[in-house]
Amino acid sequence: MPDIDSDFLALPLRELADAALERAGALGAEHADFRLERVRGRVLSVTDGSVDTAADSDTLGFAVRVVHDGVWGFASSDVLEPRAAAEAAERAVDMARVAAPLTAERIELAPEPAHPDAVWVSSYESDPFATTVRQQAALLSGWSRRLLEDHRVDHVDATLLQAKEQKFYADSAGTSTTQQRVRIAPEVEVFANRNGLMDSMRTLSPPVGRGAEYTAQVEAELHELPALLEEKLRAPSVEPGRYDLVIDPSQLWLTIHESIGHATELDRALGYEAAYAGTSFATPDHLGSLQYGAPSMHVTGDRTVEHGLATVGFDDEGVAASSFDLIRGGVLTGYQRDRRISRLTGHDASNGCAFADSPSTMPIQRMANVSLAPAADGPTTEGLIEGVEDGVYIMGDRSWSIDMQRYNFQFTGQRFYRIRNGRLDGMLRDVAYQATTTDFWNAMAALGGPSTYVLGGTFRCGKGQPGQVAAVSHGCPSAAFTGIRVLNTVQEAGK
């Protein structure tokens, strides 16, 4: 396991925190926390072997958040001096005083034990930023040129996203944590145009909390892309109707993200996101009674899973990471919560879901790694397919649509295969499936076993005003569903 970078540890972390917390306390803050972070990012894209975009970003600064007379206050700065930290605390308290007449709800935070001098580093082998942009561009260009040598490929897009977060957090209750985590998302997509029909085929390896070593997994997929693309271009268009579906983890993670992950954010269920990202049909009055899905359905929020994009040691309110139930036996049993929402709703503790995407933003409640557990003795994906007489097997994510209450949805994928009499019978095109959240998950007939489980996810989940982005993973096995409505996307577009 790597150590936290020495150049980050050399910053005046404790001196700045002490200056901010002492000043906030002197001004009467009931709570104060200090967060210094460095966030590095890289975006690299290559088209047909030539670099389109190569951009590195590096953000360094700190934030001071207070609760003063029951009101939030917040300020940030990029001047790494104790004087500036104390001044930021003063501005945060001033903000709370100005906001007090407009505040309808008193801010109280759920208690959390102190975690002094805690250190956490994510699980990876090779720092992705130890590899230069030139080296990574050469890697992506090599992949592109190799694929372009195949006559079945007309164009190739190769992209690489990566990030490193380093955070030092301290608060007036005695917690101090230092953390470092990395994440990476390499992807390759090939395109072809045959007789006026254009389509693409993409790698399925998901973004993960790993280092540069992960690029080897994506490279291993490249050889199969041309043949898959050719087969897709020749495939017949799906006949709309009701089918049994077997959905691969490479697609199902996105359905989990949209229909479960966002729906079980408690701030959203309480209406706090209504003006921007929407609310949730899974409101607190349904807790413990809503039959969200089949009895075999067990969904957790997890901030601890290895290589998860939302995995941390401690969240941005100093809460220790944990795993907790959201759905058990198919019944809604919990929500994702931060400290303020937890206290507001009578919970004894937060489950660690606060996150800020930069030193200039205030922590808000964000999604944990929300995952569907496999069946302990469940079948392989092939075994699930063998149990289907008339259906479709879906792999890879593409487009999606879901309403503002996370209830009515439509999803497509990358690869579709007809299932007849328990066997795959060639590719299909133009497939989308449509359902309501509860109808879909209650139609889950079987779960794959642990061998089918994959941790998928996204680098950029948006929420909040002003908007913030966060990375989050969703693990799941392959799963079979009965009687799901399938649409033909070309027909639906009126073509």
C-alpha cells in the first residue's frame, strides 16, 4: 500500500486547522471543522491515434465550516497561512450571522466519536500521476492505431480520466484525519458505418478506485471489439414486446444507480433536492413497509468496499466509513445520511455520506457505493440464461431516462443478444427496456452467484446547487427479470 505523498504532509496542515478552529471557538461557534485538500485530475482523449485533449488540473485550498447559533457558515481560501485560516473562520461565522434571519431550521449534527490522528489510503499499486501525459497518450494512441488496422473499424476514440484526492480534516470535537485516494477510468470505443448504418462498440471495464495498473484490464478487451461491432451492425432490430431479461453487471449497475442509489438519499426523499435533482418516491413513510423488490433483494450502502469510487476511511464530516442496509428481503429498510439529516430525522448517528468535491465547496449528502448482493449459491450468468425460454441478454451501459421521483425509467445498453430456449441466438439492435422501479425490481426472478459480481460505477454523478460531482461505484451480480417491456428505439424515434 502506498503512503500519503510527502509533499502533502509537508503542508502546514495542523497549524492552519488550529488557527481556524481556535478562532471559530472564540467567536462562539458550537461546531467548527477544517478541511484542507488537494485534488488532481487528468483528462486525456485520443481520436484515431491523435491527441484531442490533454488537460491536467491541480486544486489546493482549505475550507472552514461552522455551526453558529444553529446556522451554517462557510468560507474557503487558497492562502495557506494561519492568518488566512483564522480570517476564513471569521468569514464563516459572519455568514452564519447574516443567514440567521433567513434560516427556518436549526442545524444540529448527529454525534460522532472523535478519531484523532487517523490515516487512510485507498487500495492501489501504482500512482496514475507517476505516469506522464506523454506516456499515457502514447498508450492510448497505440491502442487506437492497432484497432484501426482492422478493416471492420472506421474510427476509434480512446479516453482516460484519473484523479487523486488528498484531504486533511480536523474538527472542534477532536477528530483529525489524513486521507489519500486515487481513481481511474480508461475507455475505448470503436465506430463503423456500413450501408448508411453507423454504430459503435465500447469496452466494458468500469471506472474504479485503482491505479495505473488498471489499464491492462482495458487493453485485454481490445481484441474482441472489431468482431463485436461487425456483428452488431449486421444484427436484426428487436421486435418490441415483453421479454424475460438477463442483465449483466456492466449494465445493471446504472439501473441501480438511478432507481435505488438516488432514491434512497434521505435528503432527496425529504424534498431537499426538489428544485434541481428531484425527489424520491421512496419517502420515509414507506420505511419498513415498501416492497421495493423481490425477497432475494439485499442492497447496501457501503463506504468501505475495496476499490470503490466512493470508498473512504472517513467522510467529510469526520464520520468513520461503514456498510449499512438500504433494502433487505426486498423491503426498504434504510437511507443514506449525513450528520445533519441524521439528527433531523432522529437517528443516533450518521452513516458517513457527506462529501465535498473541492476545497471551495461545502459538504453535502452524497451517495455511498450502493450495491446489490449476489445469491450465495447463485448460478453463473450462463446458468441464468439457461433458465430463460424467450428473452434478451443485455451488456454495457449507454443512454437512460428516469423521472424526477426515480420511479419511471428507460435504459438501453451496449450489447444485446436474443435468448431462445436457454441459449444465446445472435445479437440484436435498438433495444431499450422500460418499467417503474418497483415493478422492475419485484420482477427479479433470480440472482447470479458471487462469480458474476462486478463493481461498476461512474466518475461524474451530479447533485446540489451550486452543482457538485462525485464518483461512486455500484456492485452487482448478473440478474434475471421476467416480463419486462422492451422497446425498439428506432421505432420510438419515428424512423
